[in-house]
Amino acid sequence: MKAIVFINSKSGTARAHDEIRQYFADYGLSPEFVDIGLLDKSRDKIAESDLVVAAGGDGTLSSVANAIFRSGSDAVMAVLPLGTCNDFAKTVGVSTDLEDAIKVAVDGKVKRIDLIRSGDRTILNQANGGLSGEIAQEVEEQTGKKGVLSYWRASIEVLRDLPRYNVTLSLDGEAVDLRLLNLTVANARYSGGGIPLAPLAQLDDGLMDIVGIKDQQLLSLAPVLPRILTGSHLDSEAVFYKQASSVEIHSEPVMPFSVDGELDEFRTERFEVVREALAIKVGDEVE
């Protein structure tokens, strides 16, 4: 089996390089290591590989998934969650323990999953807009670093003046007008370090999960927050929830987004599911 590992050699994940190599050697494999910065120039390497491994955080995983999809390769993707949040890894049942993650990469089941197309990119995990996007921008402006402490500092700053958005959603052609604080377009379940914003999301059902937190005062929002943390919020009157194969969003004002951890902003954007777009290794407990 020919394997390639994409890793950020300039980040802390580079320290895991030798450990990753040794664990793969235990299975008789000697993967090629390529810096994630060379991903766009690695189409031929991806096409020639049986296994393409993304070692890093959710942004790295998303970039590698997008590269495999765009290459048209039949390569199977595997994830080594070395980031801060590692939200997508939770959905596919991959542990942050490196030895366990490599066991899944080598011996795990192969599952074909959907991706979400947005413009010229694909989304592996989630696009989170409004309050989530504002917080992500604030984190970037404050420190440029992601982490729990930075996230909570940014949250306090943003919550002083809750952003509100007038949003029209066209869900498989059916229009809905909403006033929202937050909007999630989800392929997978978790965001923000394990928060199940889209607890019913399935990677292979041909649908994305759209979750909106409706406009309300901070005191009214308080009872909803514990339910979000436990994934029991979808039936709350404060929450809008639908599934669709496509959604077009129009927002006033422009809504900031964190798309698989990368900052963006949209006034109008279309998202659509691409069925069975990617083959990926998953843990035993994932059906």
C-alpha cells in the first residue's frame, strides 16, 4: 500500500513526525511525508497513492479532503487529529491518541461520505456563521492562535454586543425568512471542541443539517446554551432546524463565517451536498 502523509512542518504537529513514521513502520509501511503547504502541487502524488493521511487540525483535514476530491483520485483518506479541537475526528471515531489513530488509518473500515460544495471548495465538517463567525474573527484578531482560552476571551468580547442577521434560506427551493444570531451548515456533528451543534448529522445521508439560533436577548439565550452543549437543543423554540440537500443563504448584513476553521464572510452563498464524494477510514463504532 502506497501512503502519503500531509503535515504542517512549521507547526507543533511536526514534532509528531518521527512518532508517526515509527507507528506506520510497525505495520510495514513507509509513507512519504509532504508539507501541507505543497498540497496544491501534489495532485500527482495523491493520484498515485492508495492512502492519503491528513495529520493536523480540522483545517488541514478539510484541505486534504478537498484536494483528494478535486484530483478525482480513488485514494482513501485517513485522519491523524493533531489540532486544537479535532471536531471532525470525533464524528469518524478517530482517537487523539496517535497510536490508536494510525491503527484506524491502516486497519479501519472504509466509508464513503458526503461533502458539501460551497463555491470552488468543499466542506468536510461545518460552516458556522453569525456569532460563531464573529468569535472566530475576534480570536484571530486578538492572538492569531486557536485555543480554549482564546475562544472564551473572544466570546466575552462578542457577547457584549450580540450580532443579529436578517437571513433568507432557500432550502431545496423552499424559502424561509429568519432573524438569527447564529447559523450552522453541517456535514458532521461537532464544532468548537466537541460541541454537538448538529447532533443528528450523518455523513452519508445526502443531506446537510441547518441549525439556526434565533434572535433573542442574552438572558433568553442562557437556558438554551446548556442544551447546545449536550446536543438536546434542536426541539427548542429558540432554534431553527432543517435538513436539505441544498441551501442558498442571503444575509443582511454580511455574515462572517468560520468554514472548517477558515475565516470567510457571505452576503449570498449556495451550499449543496455532493453524495459519496470521499472514501475515508473510520473507527469500529461508526456504522
